[in-house]
Amino acid sequence: MIGMVLAAGAGRRLRPYTDTLPKALVPVDGETTILDIALGNLAEVGLTDVVIVVGYRANAVEERKAALEERYGVSITLVHNDKAEEWNNAYSMWLAREHFSKGVLMVNGDTVHPVSVEKTLLASRGPDILLAVDDVKTLADEEMKITLDEAGRLRTITKLMDPSTANGEYIGATLIEPAAAEPLADALKATWERDPDLYYEDGYQELVNRGGRIGVAPIGDVEWVEVDNHDDLEKARRIAKGY
């Protein structure tokens, strides 16, 4: 199994940081960036081969690649998304499809969370695809919400859901077993071909609609944040100091 980070996004709401950097390289604790935390987490659970999907300001990641490999003891493969500023991340994730067959623990490049999330996913292996879910926090309109079926598997995943009907929030970390590689790649392709502005989570929904089974792993009461704006960044800076 390998690690993967989706880090192609521009993060325009984080300007001026993202005038010259991708969102994943925004610092959250001194010089420590969101990408640093992601790589440190993956390395801590033994995933030292890491694929990073880059796009916006990819050169900034390329310039730091050797230093990141040395710092975290990882080997990094970069996958380039030349449409990162035009299309959404369903396409980004699909571009890395050749790596799915190795088994992947994938994390979003804009999420700051403790390594306990990776440990929870690896300890809960079983389903071909397993999503890290926060079923503790109070939800609002912006979150990527989920509902579950009677067997406790994913039924729906979307931001467009009444928060009161949701079973939790997907936090941007997924474990993908090798058996899921081909059906997931096909679902992602159908998703971005239908509308390139869709999220990879829409690809998960496509897979479920086709009869695929996706499990969930509750992460417990831990502090984490998806860094979309400057308020999120301040929260990330506060909680990152406690990791």
C-alpha cells in the first residue's frame, strides 16, 4: 500500500499565500505546511511511497520534492494535472488511477488532521473502499456530508444535503484496496466526463449507484480542519501545534 495526496488545488480564498503557492504548501505551524503534516502522517504509519497529484503552482512542490523526501524518509512520485485551474478534483484523482492497484491511503492536500486518522483507516481495513468520517461534530451546509444504509455502508455523499439528515462528515481521507482500483477509476472517469466541475466524492456516489460498496470508519472526537479560507487557516495553526 502507498500514500497519496491530492494537492493540485489553487485555494484562491487563501490569497495572498496562494498567489505563489498551491494550497497544500500554505504554512500552518512555523514553516510546517499542510503537505508536511500529510507526509509526516503517512510516513508514521509506514507508507513511504507517496504519490502527489500536483497542478496549480506545481513547480513549488517540485522544488521542495528532494527536501521533503529526505525530511520524511519517503519516495515521492508527482502526477501532473494540467487542468487543475479549470476542472475539479474528480479528474485529479482519476489521473492517479494507475497507482490505485497498489492499494492507496489518500488524503486531501487541504486537510489538517492527526495521524490517528490514518491509523484508524488502516486498523479498519475490510471494505474495498473505506472513508474516514467525523460523526461527532455539528454539521452545516458547506461540509461533505454522508448518509449510511442499513448495513452501515455509504448510501449518499454530497454537500447538498440537509445537515439534520446526515450521519456525519467525510473528512478527506480514504483507504482504497487494490480490488477497488478498476471500478473506482471507471466511476471517476464517468463523473468528470459528465461534468468536469464535479468532486471525486461524486465519483464515490457514482460507484455506489453502480452497486459498489463503500465503508466508513469513524475517527472519534479529534480536532481537524479543512483549510478553505483564512478562518480555517487560523484554526489549523492552533490545532497543528498539538499534533
